[in-house]
Amino acid sequence: MRITLRSDGEELLDRLSRSSERIAAERMELSRGLGLDVVEEVVGSHPVETGRSRAGWESAAGALAGGGSGSGEGWGELEQEEQRTEARLINEVEYEPILEYGTSQRPGTFVVRNALERVRAGSVGIRFREFVQRIFGD
């Protein structure tokens, strides 16, 4: 019995060179999607007293999605360099760090940290597989 595996490196390199612009665009969408997944988790589990901090996260999501930043105190953006794409979501409500990390008298909620962990454990793998399929899936 014989099993033979072949890898056509030339074909792979050809596909990669033809796909560089597509890869950059897909990386932007991958980063945008993961950023929106995180902020959706944050908003869904965020404690609400006045709604101001949650509105900041919703504004950040709106800006990242391209629909404007709304009325909250947050913003989002995508930055792409040659080999790196970064999604930034910023909540500028002054007490947001206290909600997240707490103080000596008040425990933190760790909503952002927990949201990042849930997205890392769940949608990162799914979205990355979809990304690879869109790039190489002919």
C-alpha cells in the first residue's frame, strides 16, 4: 500500500500573489467582524445604571461598522498597514475603567475582558475559517 501526498507550491504562490489585494480587503472585514463581535458581547452583558457607558460602546460599534458614531462617547476605527490590520473600539466615558477593573471598594465587572475571551473561544475560529475559505476556496 502506498500513499502519496503532493503539494504544489508554485500554484499556492501564484494564488497568493493574485490574491494580495483580496487578502487585504478580507483582513479588513475579518477585523471589523471580530471587533463587532466583541462589542456586541460587551453591550449585551454591560451593567446599566444611566446607560451612558453602554451608549459609548454602541457608538464605537456604529463607527466601526461604518454607520456613524451615534450620540455616545465612543468611537471605532480600522487601521490597515501592509501586514497588519487593527480594529479599535474606544469608550471615552471616564468611569469605564472603574466599571471594568473596579476599585479598592468596588469589584470590577470584567465585561470587556470576558467578552474578548468569549469571542476568542468562539467566533475567532469560525470567522478565520470563513476568511481562509473566501481567499483560497475556489
